[in-house]
Amino acid sequence: MGIATGAAGGLVWGALSPESQLFGRTLVAPARPDEFALTFDDGPNPKATPRLLEVLARANVKATFFLIGGFVKQCPGLVREIAAAGHLVGNHTMTHPWLAWQSESRIREELSGASAAIEDVLGTPVQFFRAPHGARRPAVLRIVGEMGMIPVQWNVICNDWSPIGVEGIMTRAKAGVEKNRIRGFGTNMVLHDGGHTGLGADRMDTVGATERLLEMYAEMKFVRVDAWVGGAA
Ligand SMILES: [Zn+2]
């Protein structure tokens, strides 16, 4: 696998959860049960991302945002705010299709379009990718690697796109963090500050849950996913 020995250097492959390796190497979380990566997909979203940035700033926590390229083009200023606050920005395709059903040329368009949109705004290369709907297959992972990006999965998902309220999100979040601690792994949690069908999704319950998680797990070490690449503790 090119990505295992690429420019990023020694990835912590040995620490990745085995079920994630079915379709190729994907970054999930290392065997560091005190570490917690908050990741937010489907933004930027003017209706939720600015408030989320305030919540994260108050806790002095850096997170990872997997952005949809089409929204990046519509909200470049918000993308600059995310990066300027110290958060990591990753690629979540241009239009959020199910990549499992797409041709290779369409996959390349989706990935390169989103990276180009982000790089136009931030001026720095995009190094991390998360597949919409988690859909992976060998062709996707090969193209991601050829483009110099590292694919990122998750190990806690909270159904925060459903109307389950802050309590519903928290129930799933707490169960997931506990499961990872018992297994001896860090937590890589996916939440959503946007909705892939359009700008303006109501994600204030996600923002509220994030605020609660930052208080509840204040003793944990919150990290961006790039902290798990390169072997440095
Ligand atoms: Zn998504």
C-alpha cells in the first residue's frame, strides 16, 4: 500500500482496529484509550459551524472537519475560519455521492474537485479523506492513496442526523467511548455540523452534544486525526 510508506511516514497501522482493514488500510484510532478525536462531517454550514467553533474555542480543543467541496465553494470565509482556529480540514468529496456505485473517473472527479476547492481557499494540500456514508472499496482507497491522502474511518457514530436530541446523541456517544476504553483504543467520533443535501441544516443538537462531551471528557486528550499519523506520541 502506497499510503503506508508515503510522505506521512510511519502510520500506526499496528494499532488500527482489525475490522477496518477489510477493504484496505484506513486510519481509525490507535491503542491510546485516553485520546479522543472529534470529527465533524458535511460542513461547512453557516447555521451550525460558527457556533461549533465557539464551543471548541472555549474548551481550547482542536477537531477535524471533513468538508463537502460544493459547500466550501459557497462558504470560503467559513472554511478559512475553521483552519485559522487550528482545526484540521479534510476532504469529504464534492457532492457526497455513494462512492461504492460510481465509476473510477467519477470518483477521481469527486475527490480532486473537493481537494482543489479546499486548496484554493486555504493554500495548503489536503491530506485526509473520509468517504461519504463510510462507503469504501478497493478502487476508492487506491485513488485516495494516489492523490496522497490518508483515508479516515471512525469508531463511534451517534446518529446525530436523526431527530434524537442531545440526549439521544449523548447516549450513543457515551456507549461508544466506553466500548473503546474497554478495548484499549482511542475514540474517533463522527458528528455532523452540516447536512449533505444542502447548506443550512439544523445541527444545534450536535453543537449542544459537543459542548456536553467536552465537559464530560475534559480529562481526555482531544486530538486532530493527524496526531495519529507519524508515530509521535
Ligand atoms: Zn457525510
